[in-house]
Amino acid sequence: MTALPVIATTNSSPILLRETIDGGVAVLTLNRPAARNSLSLELIADLQAALDLIARDDGVRAVVIAANGPAFCAGHDLKELTAHRNDADRGRASFSRIMTACSAMMQAIVLLPKPVVAAVHGIATAAGCQLVASCDLAVASEQASFATPGVDIGLFCSTPMVALSRNVPRKQAMHMLLTGEPVRADEARAIGLVNNVVPHGTERDAAIALAQRIARKSSHTIKIGKEAFYKQAELSLADAYQYAAQVMTENMMAQDAEEGIGAFLEKREPEWKDR
């Protein structure tokens, strides 16, 4: 088990823990349990920095995002969010800075050329639900729950809506956004917000095992596939097929495609070169 470089924080204990385990899986653990792992600007910055490091680290082939404490993530830190209400602009500049940074971090998960799996053990609300929805895959404890309850405090979950509406059908997304009511793990799986529901306490290991299975495949192929998946989803049907045909043509030229197809035909295990 190897620790990733630690980014300095102003706290006595890091608010984001990082480690790389067997199989090239990096585990990022939110570590603000007393604040229910709410996304402070510092934690957002630490996540962004960790993702930037992982993107350049060839030794990391997949990522798991987990959390310590009773909650996975309770969204934005509302105390921090409202700390500048008495400024001349009533906090507008601060609000914009926080929302822009958080949106960039969520997009960094989607744009990361490596799969990201959420391991959710407790509540994931507002931006915490957004974090789960931004991950490529999610494993949830049977005790996990998900909500976008901003409507209850007069602040519609508009940025969480972006990720949520790209994961679940519109009616279910609107129900969560308009009512703020929590969705249990089994329902979250039924609507497509999470992939698997496992016994409480096993979600981290299950997420790591899933990440390790993916990490054993060609990282070059995974990179191509993840990028193409998100890009084609934004295109019209005809444009998506045109784009995907081009991607598959280029993919066929890769050494790993040649090796993988050859290994399949020769009934042997492939030896990936990751190119």
C-alpha cells in the first residue's frame, strides 16, 4: 500500500486521505467526519489537486472515492458558504468562487482518463449526491441514502442537477429536486444512480474490488472508452455513430487492440502495453 503525495492543508489532520493499493487503485477518502464531509473550498481544492496528480500518474489505473465518519458527504459547507453575507456584494463573489471551483472538480472526475468509483456508506446530499453522480460507477451500502434537499432551504440544487439529470431519468431527477426527499439505496440502484448495493460496511471493499477488476484491463482502451462514452452522449444519434465509428477505427490501430484480439483468437491471456 503506497501513499500518494500529500497536499498540505491548514488542518492538523488532512481533510483528504490518499493511498494507492494493490492493482493500481487510488483511494481518496473524504476526512471531515465532524462536518459530515461537507465540501469546503479547501476540500474541493484538495480533491482537484489529487485528481490532477492521478491524471499524470501511470501507476494509478482506477480511483475510488470513499469517506470517513457517519456520512458520505452532506454537500457544501453552509457555514463557509454564508460567511461572506455581510460583504458589500452580499457574498456574490464568494458564492461564485465556490460554485465554480466545485463545478470544475466535478468535471475533472468526468474528464479523468481513468474510471472513478464512489463507495457510499451514509447520506450523500446536495453536492454530495452530485459527487456520486459525477463518478463513473457507484457502490452503495444498504444504509446509504441520496437527496437533493436544497429546495427545503430556498436554494435549488442547480449544480447537483447537472450530474443527477445525466444519471437518472428526468421524472425521477425532478422528483428528487422538487421534493428534496431522500432516496434509499435500493431505489437509487433502480433508477440508475448507483450500480450495486451491498451489506453495510462492505461498500469500500466492494468498490475497490470493482476498481481492481477494471484496472486489470488495458488503461489505453479504458481511456478511449471513457472519453468516448461521455462525448457521444452529448451528440445527436447520427453524429454519435459517426464519432464512435472514428473512435473504433483509431482504437483498432492501437497495439492493445491488436494484442487483445490476437490473444482472444489464440485462446491466451493478453499482455497489455497500455498503448
